[in-house]
Amino acid sequence: MRREPVKPHGPCNLPCGFFFEERGMRIRRMKDVWAPSTLILVQAAFAFVVMLDGCRISPRNDSKKLEPYVPIREWKYIVVHHSATPSGNAERFDRFHREVRGWSGGLGYHFVIGNGHGSGDGEIETGPRWLAQENGAHAGITEYNQYGIGICLVGDFTDSHPTEKQMQALIALCRDLMKHCKIDADHVYGHRELPGATTDCPGKQFSMEELRKILKKE
Ligand SMILES: [Zn+2]
């Protein structure tokens, strides 16, 4: 029987086969490592996008959207403002507070209630500061920025009144916050009532006495 001559093991025989097998294993190993890692990275990226999205100003009157991401911390007051503009929304005020006021935290209020011009009539927008339970930037006094929940109604109530739907939304929101944060109706203030305030906010036509009277009723 004639034997096939043994081919000399060149650099591409055994070493190559071994190399390919080894490389295949390495590729598989890399797949094993990278596939789950990629999945985790994709999931992390998705979670990050969701988080960013959640940090954006909420556009709906969805009670779920009023729930912060962190446990509700201590709040002592609610401070009511008007925007002193005929129209607006949380995004516009956020831009103003960032670009004109230079507040890196953006929107200084915790909530904005629309009047139908710029956002829905009676629409409650939740700001990032509420979601993260951060101090507001609306009162001009540390105590009330730190412990005061800032609610801004879109409109100028120097000569006009809030819409019916805005008032309904404000009363509902105040009641909700008063209940969850254990705030008494007597601690619901208008901006102008804060010590040292030099403003008419939320406007001469807005009666804080009337609001507190309503909030005291069950
Ligand atoms: Zn104000």
C-alpha cells in the first residue's frame, strides 16, 4: 500500500487549524462577553433616555406624573404665583429661567398651570424640581425656596382673573399637596405675602383669602 507522502507541516497546517479553532473560540467567547454586555449597554442607554424623558416637563394632568422619583421630602408651604404674561408654559419659563436668569436648574417653579395659551387650559405641568424634590427658585427667600412648593398660574392677574379650569386645577393640586405633604391651608401663600416681598404676584385680582377659604373646606 502506497502511503501518501506526509505533507510537511507548514505554517498553515496544524498551527493554523489550531489558530482558527482558537480564534473561533475567542470569537465565541467575545460574543458571549459582548452580547450580554451590549444588551446591558442598550438597556442602560434606554433607561437613561427614559430618565431624561421623565426629567422633562410633564405635559399631562396625570396624577402619576405628579409622583416624584424620590420620596417626598419635607415641605412646609405652598407659594402661588402668576406668570405676569398672557401666555406661556413650563418649557418657555424653563428657557427664560435658564437663559435670562442664568439658573442652571431651570424652571424655578415646581408646577405650572396653563390657561389655554401656550398649554392647555387648566393643564398642570410638573417641573423637574418637583420630580427630583429639589428646592424651588421662585420665592426670593431661602426658607420659602427650600420648603415652599412653587405653583405658577399662566396669566397676568393684575387686571384679569384665572380661568375656571385653572382654579379647579389649582385647588385640586393644592389639596393633593396639602394632604401628601401635611401642609395647612394657612401655609398656602401668595408670593406677595412672603416676608419682605416687593411684588403683587399673583396679581391684585387674585384673592389668596378666597383660595385659603376654599382649601379649608372639605
Ligand atoms: Zn411670584
